[in-house]
Amino acid sequence: MQFVGVAWFGDEDSFQGFIGKHGLTFPQVSDDPGEVFARFGVPSQPALVVVRPDGSTEQLLGAVDEDVLKNVLGDPSA
């Protein structure tokens, strides 16, 4: 399983500040042109798109808590 954070708009300082503030340790990419968001039809942030091995996707808009994340990812302890 791989997680990648995608930031839509903002300058480099804001981008790095968000990563530092939240202690994010998974890869982050900046998407100023909005190409990744457009590819998955994401209208706003925050959002979560899960891309399954078969290529299907599931999109959740808004902040996602740990229980929702476990449920979406199929964690049996959820």
C-alpha cells in the first residue's frame, strides 16, 4: 500500500509548512496546475482518493479520521 499526498495550490513555503506542521512522512507532490485533481475529478481539498489495484477509485471529500480510513482501506480491526 502506498500513500501520496497531493497539494493543489500554494507557494513552496506553505507546502513545506503544512508537511512540517502535520509531521507527514509519506511522499508529497505539489500539483499547482491541478492535473492530478482533474484526473480524479476532485473538486476541492481536503479529499481522499483511493486507487485500488484493479484501477477503480473511491473518493471521499472532507477530512478523514482514522476509523473512516481503516474502513475504506479494509482494515479488519476497524
